[in-house]
Amino acid sequence: MEEVFAGFVSGYIMALIFTGLAALMIVQARSRIPYLVKAIAANISAIALTVPISLIAFLLWTAIGMFLGLLYRYTLEEAPGGGLGSPNLLYTLLIISFAGLTLTAIVAAFRRLPWQVAAMGLSFIAIFGWVLPRLAQAAE
């Protein structure tokens, strides 16, 4: 169960990063996207947006983290062996591949990659690809 708890903690860290970056993205996009002009008041700040974003982000990212903790546990049993600075090469490659495919899909759909999304992608790789396995390993 160390892996699941490590996933929860990693998801919490990811939610902290996501909350700030998502609030900045929404505030910056508010002037360009008509739906956001109607949905979000013009005088609201990024800090005020962090409260509703964090409520959803903490639930979502901790659940994702716990799922990835279970995936890490499975890959430890099925394909043990470290690599790329991680205790489990297969798991880290899966995380890198998923993030890479997601970022590629975002670029294909929107024809650009905002720096906030790139930062979230790199954070996802670092937190779930390396921090989660190291936390689980430290808990043993």
C-alpha cells in the first residue's frame, strides 16, 4: 500500500502545481474566449480562481495519483528493474510516453503549446515518473 499512498502524495503535489498554472491560464484566456468572458467576472483575480480550481484539482489529481500508484505496484511485480534514474524502467517509460502523447495531442489540436501546459506536462513526468517511485521506495 506504500505505492498508493505515494501516489496520493504525488497527486497532491501535482494538484498544487496545476491549481496555480490553471488559474493563470484562465485569467489570460478570458479576453480571447467568449465563453470565459460570460462565465468569469472581469474583475476576478487569478488568486480568487484558485479556490474553485483547487477543490476539483485536489480530488482529481489525488485519485489519478492513487491509480498511478497501483500501476507502479503492478509494474514492479511484472517487470522489475530500474532505469532512467527510476526504480522501475517500464513504469517511468509509460509515464513519459503518456505525457508525450498528451502534449502532442494538445499541440495538434490547438497548434500551439502554452508554457503553462508544458510546465504541467514536465511536472507530471517528474512527479509521477520519479517522485512517486522514490516515495514508495522510501516508505518500504
